[in-house]
Amino acid sequence: MGAMTFTIIFLIAFLSSFGLRHWLAQRQMRFVALHRDRVPADFVEKITLAEHQKAADYTIAKLKLGILENGVSAIVLIAFTLLGGLQILNISLVQLFGEGIAQQIILLGSIAIISGLIDLPFSWYKQFNLEERFGFNRMSKKLFFIDMLKGFAIVAAIGIPLLWVILSLMARAGDLWWLWAWIVLTVFSLLMQWIFPSFIAPLFNQFQPLADGPLKTQIEGLLARCDFASQGLFVMDGSKRSAHGNAFFAGMGKAKRIVFFDTLIEKLNPGEVEAVLAHELGHYKCKHIRKRLLVSTAMSFCMLALLGWISAQVWFYTDLGVMPNLNGYNGGLALALFMLVSPVFGFFFTPLASISSRKHEYEADGFAASKSSAQDLISALVKLYQDNASTLTPDPIYTAFYSSHPPAPLRIANLQRQS
């Protein structure tokens, strides 16, 4: 590429993605505010005006915080790249530690720490102001810092050896280093599917086996009807952090666990819990989990192939404000720049992921309606929309771009057709 060509391409993508994010957020805020004073007709009997207005206010408050975060992250990105922040950091660390893989790991670690420190006030405000204001926060300030330190320790314990392997491959495995790196990352992500539920999740939450009783009997009946073997039914103490409720699968193969938040079991009756689980089983039975895994594996292959090519191009560094070592090793620099810049371009593919995810949600709802009760799933969803203060009136364009789940009215209308 000619001098500064990539700078111009990057700036166009950066300004477009920043502008589009801002425009979509403003649209959503206006749309939600416009429909704040009237509950949609389908929900009049189920949701009060006060609950509907709380959901609107909560949605708008989160969007306002998101706009501020978007602005700060845009400034940080430009500071790291075109304003020379990464260059200054890299030179300082070379002077301190010399060249080599250790210095590159410290470089990547430093970027992660700087980004984390910039993000900290937002996380704090979200938890102890925004979530608190709407009655969702159950987390103590002490637990907030314990979680943060545990998270940092786990990322360091897993991330540093993984980075060392990737950077060593970049240094020694020739032009096809990215292919070996992809194999390593694919094996690692499959291992994490097994390690996370068994070893990492219990460091943050307690998992108790679901107590004997009507709910357990009903769920075991559903699992038998769906021919689904799990390694156990567990209840997680989600309530120590938040009032939001959920249910999820953890693990793969023989290690599949089914986990319910205690908040979910508190709020829903056994029929509704069964219907929510039937929806989650739908994702498994319709092979959505396998499809997502294959797509993410294919995506990481393409991204690493691109990184393999682009990391050998001098313009990739110089056009983004960094001077590479022309005779030496730039593995960490290439990774740092790629991780900073690729989300700007990746953002434009968000609607594709959203469309696919919404299609999967409809399919999982259809499965739940066939194996459990569509009416129970509808009443569970209404309760979850109430309890999580999810807006029932999202902007259609915002939804089309971002939403992983169909809007409440469409989803419930679809279920009513199947009941």
C-alpha cells in the first residue's frame, strides 16, 4: 500500500463505526422514550404502566452510559494508534526489558491493564449506580474487587502461557505460524468448554444440586422426553450479585451441566422453569451450539490467516503510528495492533450474527413449544421481561442490527401461533 493509505481506510472505518453506533443508540433512546407512556396492546393485562416505564428508563440509562463508553474507547483507540501511545509504550518496555518474547508479553499485558483501568469507573458506575438505582444490584463493594482480582489472576494464569506459545510460534514457525496458532487456539477453546464449568465457574459462584421435589421431577421428565443426558442439575447463587435471572448449559459431551440461577427459580413456577429449560435444550437439539462453535472456529481461522499476512507488511505498523523492528521480531506489536483495530472493521458484521442468533431463538422456542408448553414459555418470558426490565418497544433498526433475541411482541406472537 502507498504511504498513509491504510491510515485513511482505518479512519473512514473508525468514523463510520463510531457514527453508526451513536446513531443507532440515539434512535433506540428516542423510540423507547416515544413509547414510554403506553404498554403495548398484547401486554396490557400482564405488565403495568409503572413496570413498562421502569423498563424504558433502564434501557435509556444503559444506552446513555454506552454512548459515553463508546466515546472514551474511541479516544483510547486513537491515542494508542495514530497518536503514538503504543509506540511510546513499546519503546519504553524495550528499554526496560530488552527485545524478545518476554517484552512482547509485558506489552500486551500492559495494554490489557491500561484498558482495564479505563473500564473500571464504568463497571463501578454500572454496578453501584445504574443497577442499584433500578433495584438490580445485590453485589457488595468487597465482592466487586474480589471478583476483579480473581478474574485478573485467572486471565494471567491462562493467558500468559497461551501468549507465550502463540508468540513463540510467530517467531519460529515460519510463514505458516498462523495455522499452528489456529490449531493451538482451537484445542484451547475446546478445553475451556470443559475446564470452565468444572474449575473456573466454582471460583466465583456456588453450585448446589437441585433439591428433590416437584420441580426436579418435572425437569427429569422433560430430559427423558428430549432424550438428553446431563451430568446434573445445579442451582447457582446468582442472587449474590444481581436480581436478574437466567438458565444455561455448561460443558460439552459427557460433562454437560444444566444450571439455573436461584433468582430464576424464585420467580417462576415449575411449569415455567421447565419451559425455559426446554428452550435451552432446543438450542442443543437444533445443533445451534455446534454451529456456533464451527462458525467461531472458521472465523478465527480467517482472522489468523489475515494476521499472518498483515503482520509481515510494514505499512500495517507505520500507517497506524508504530515503527516496527525491521530486522527483528514484532509478534506482540502485530497482535496488539490487530486486537485494537480489528473490532472497528468487525463491527459492520454485527447484523449477520444478530440475524443468525434471532433465527436460532425462534427455532429453540419452536422446540420448547413441542416438548413443553408454549403458554408456560410465554408467561415465563413475560415475567423475565418484567424482572429484567427489558423494553417491549425497541427500535426496529436497532433490533435488526444488534439484538440476539427477537423483540418481545414478535417472539410471543410466534409462540401463541404454536400453542
